[in-house]
Amino acid sequence: MKASSGQEPAARARALERLTERASTILERRGFRRIEPAILQPAEFYLDQIGEDLRSRTYVFTDPDGEELCLRPDLTLPACRLYLEEHPAADAKARLSYHGPAFRYQPDTGDPLRPREFHQIGLESFGETDAVGAESEVVSTVDECLTALGVGGAQIRLGDLGLVHGLIDAIDMPERWRRRLTAAFERPEGFRALLKQLCDGPAPLPPSIPEALLARIVPGDATRSEAEVHAHLDKAGIAEVGLRGIAEITQSLMAIAEDRRAKPLPASTASLIDGFIGIDVPAAKATGAIEDTLKGDVPGLEAAFGRFEKRLSALARAGIDPNRLRFTAGYGRGFAYYTGLVFQFEAPGVGRSGHLAGGGRYDGLLEAAGAPRSVPAVGAAMHSERLLALGGEAAP
């Protein structure tokens, strides 16, 4: 596929409107009710949930009342907040769809397919307990939309954070390291750098942290550790005014102390994890590739394997050609809130500008937004500008 040339603003707006209407018709027929999420969103919720990469590219500002707001960098989180406005107990199933602008800083501003203000067409499924069925419904709905918009047959890249988390949970390591590795997975370079650091052992302490103070810090005992920090600051004549809060300083020191007292991660374990995230094969060969890589060394992944196989079968029943599916174990989509399946529709030959649509499962996000419990959720968004450029006018 090749991107088309630019259009005059008025013609482009009309083309985007036609494209959106065609996709919206399919979403409505599939049972996804249209909503209108607000463009302005509370910044704190977003910045806590979207991950480091998007956090650095989100437009954040403070209004005259002192409230910190942001321009929505995607529409999934606003959709979650609207669902909870309608269902505060989070006890109802809902299929929602939307379209509209989103905003992210893009360093490569010369690329017309990666604008700072762009449009998304999306869908979300909340509360469906048949996880595999909901996932195949979302993926097949996106596929139907892309076909109708002239970009059918794109490769579908699959990842599975359930397998990633299951692997990390099964390996003997401090719980803090599990959390750090899980959080770092959204950035492949950072993930591998963290693995190396955990193998190499702790880095030298900065001059601002005395060895004597760190020796008195007790991981897991915040009260005693805070008392040691207070005593150190008093003895050194350091005023607390203008510094981070004592509790925050203590938590940081407790984490450093825990890392320094733990045994380094064995190189063989890091190699096992690195080998796993390097798997990139046709989806039909994924289970065999994983088993060959792990060599039976990691128990407890049977349930995740079972879900993966059921997912492939469900996608085939939904009309997705298995030859279009590729499994990439290190694929995580760059959003911190995903918890299971992640996927991306990719047009060949145009790099990141060919990423037409993507989504995944995010069972913890509604609870983070205020739901009283975890709620099954899966969704996807399509990139309107890229669909228009690569597919041209929607098919009649």
C-alpha cells in the first residue's frame, strides 16, 4: 500500500466524514452504541494510566481554577469514565463506539500520517465475561471496517501480556522486580536494559545517599525507616522545607535498599526472558516456539496457553484468515493499562504510518477509574488519517 498525496483542508474534512460514516454504520450494526467523550480530561488519571511514552507526549495544562487537565491522547479512558457515569456499580455490559480528535506530541511533524491532532474511530466492550468471544468480536469488527474502507487484508500482529506476566510471576525474584519488569515491558529497550541491570547488580550509590543511612533503612518497615530519615536530616542540619516529603524519600530509599540486598538475577534467567520476548512467528507456530524457548522450565503458563489457542480458534471462526496472524511476544503497544491480548493491524511497506488500528484487553482500567471491582474490557481504535491515505475514498 502507498500513502496518497495530501488534500485541501475542505476536501480532506469531507473525505474523513465519509470514512467515519461508513465505519460508524458497521459499528452500529454490530451493536456498538455511539458516545461523545469529552476532549478535556483530568490529567492525573491519564498520566497514572497511559505509560511513560505517552505520558511524555500528552498535552497538559492548568486552568485558572488550578485544575490540571489534558487534551485526550486517546479515547479509551474517556469512554471508561462515561461508562461509569452511566453504570457507577459497573454491573452492566456495554458496547460503545466513538470517533473524534485526539492529541499527542509527535517529534516527526513532517509526517502527514502522524499529526499532533489526529482522528480515531473506536469501539469498547465492557463487562463481557466471555473474554475470548469479546476479543474475537472486537478484532473481526475492526477487520470488517478496514475492508469496507479499502484496506482489507492487513497483517494482524498479536501479543499476549497474560503470557508475559505469567512468565515473570513464575520466576523467583523480589516482588519489586516483578513490578518493575511488568511496568517496563511497554518499552522494549528499557525492558532489556532493566534485565541487564538486575543481572549486573546495584549501581554505585549517588553522593547524596550515604551508605550509613542506607544501612539503617529496613525494607518493608516504613515507620522505622522514616524515623531513620528524620534522624539523618536532623543530624545533617538539612531542613525539610523545599524537599520531597519524608514518606516519598523513605519509599525511594527502601526500594534502593531492597535492590542492593537482593541477589542479582541469574544470567540464565535473564536469557530465558530475553529469548521469550524475542519470539516473532506466525501465530499458528506460537505455542511450539514458546515451548521450545522455555524448554519446560517455567510452570504455571498452561491457562495462558489455553486462552491463546482458544483465541486463535475464535478468530478463525470469525472469518480471520490464520495466515494473517503473527505472534510477537515482545509486543506491548506502549500503553501501560493493557493486561492480556494486544493486537495491531499493519499495512506493509510504510513503517509506523502503516499501523492502521490497534487495541487489546484492559481488565484493570475501569477499577482504576473508580469502579468497585475489576471489569472485563477490550477495545480498539482505528487511525482515520492513515485509513484515508492508504485506502483512498471508502468503497461504495
